[in-house]
Amino acid sequence: MAELNLGKIGVLMGGPSTEREISFKSGNAVYEALRRQGIEAVSIDITTDNPEDNFGLITSFGIDCAFLALHGRFGEDGTIQELLERMGIPYTASGVQASKLAMDKIASRRLFIEAGLSVPLCLVLNRNTYTRSDTDKLKLPLPVVVKPASHGSSIGLSIVDRKEELSAAIEIAFRYDERILVEEYIRGREITVGILDEQALPVIEIMPHKRFFDYEAKYKAGLTEYIVPAVLASEVVTEAQRAGITAHRSLGCFGCSRVDMLLDERNRPFVLELNSIPGLTPTSLLPKAAKAAGIDFFQLCVTLIKLAYERTKAGLSR
């Protein structure tokens, strides 16, 4: 595979966030896929959020391009992206600003609304100003969804059915973030739309055996069924893909993303969030969607690397 001439690829994984374990799954899958095809690749375990320590670590490997398999804080919030730009190293997926926006569910939902997308109604709470009496201001009908503003993998997320459960759910969410969302619960079908190189991939329907697609349902085998592609009317698929592309572009994302949505009882898509570095094991959702489009896991990885080089060559930083 030398004709690909991809240079030396550093697969950055691990990281200091609560999603470190999941990041290793993504990173090792990418690393193994590249190595099996003869691509020069090294795995780089990021263990700290200290910029200078990471500068020294990454420099020591002498890489030509960074493949980002980091999830959560530091990996998806623009921090590692900013460091790599300072180092002049091309990297996969979105740039600094887009990464910051995607990681912040409050900021991203504002841009989704400005772009004309439907999002669940919500109340934003701040740890520094929150008092228990704030729950009395809740105008949303139960059940509601309570979640941190800047975490992935459904960490810290609760569905609240009774008002007496709300304070406990809020406290759980505040363990992970200074700001949280209390969000309208939309009954319907859960779907996701992957974006690759500015194109929407086939829609996937997510059918957890549990009540919702929580951390365990995401990562424990047998707890969730995936319908790829989703069995939906063509006009619903078109609208969901349109919403996915619009969400991706509204944040200025690049390379790839995954947009999670709910279809309400009238099959209208409501955007929940955008993942700027989706899970990247061969059984993760973005690779599943790519496979349904005829793109295998190795091809997906190579596409992202090529796009990283193209962005750097074009002088883009987003």
C-alpha cells in the first residue's frame, strides 16, 4: 500500500477525559487497520491535558499526520486541535472552533436553531447559580432528560419521570459539568446520520433494549440493535440527511461527524447533538453507515487522513 504515500500517521488515543477507555477502542481499531494494510502508523497514548507535555510527546514520534481518536474533554473540545495547529501537524476531523462548538451542547443548539433545525426545548442550569427552587421553574412536562452540557457517551444523563427524582438527576449531571440541560423528552425513534467528506451517509436507526441509548447500551454487546440503513420512507430519510448536513455545516465541521436525532411521532427530526469525533471501531455507528455506503473501515480511515492533508494544503483552519 506504499502507493498511498500517507506518511507516518500518529493515532492519538486515550486522553484525560471520562471517555478514555472508549478512546482506546477507537484508537486501537484505527491503528490496527492502518498497520494491517502496510501504513506506517504509531499509537500515541495521551495521558495529560498539559500542552507542553503533549507537545514533547507528539514531537518525539516524528509524525506527519495525527489521526484523532480522542473522545471527550481535551480531544473533542478544540484543545488538542489548537496544539496540533501550533505544531504544524495535519489532523483528522474538525478544527478548533468547530470542535469547541460541537462539544458544547448549549452553544451548538443555538446554532442549530439559527440554521432552522428543530431541537428539543430545554432549560439551562449553572452550578454556580443553581438552587433547588430552580426546579419549580421547570415548565416542561415530565418526563425530561437531564444531561451535562459537555460530555459524550451519555455519561451523567438521566431520564426523569417524577418530579421528586429531578433534584437527584440534576446533582448527577453536575458531577460532570458546570452547566447542564434539562431537556424536553421526545417520544419517537432514535436515529443517527453520519457525515463523511460533506456527504450524508445512510441513516441508522438505533433500537436499545433498554429505555434509552445509555453508556451501557452503547458499549455492551447485545443491548442494542442497529438497523442499517433505517427502514424509513424516502422523504423521511431525505429530511434526516438534510438535517445532518445542515447541523454539520452550521458548526463549521470538517471531514466527518455524526449527528444524533430523534424522529417524533410525525417523523420530524429533532437534532440532539453532533459528535465531531465519532466512535471509530469497525462496529461503531459512523463505520456502520460508511459500510452501508460501500466504504470499508480502512477506506474510511484513509479518507479522513487524505482530507486532513488536503485541509492543511489549502491553508484551512476551522
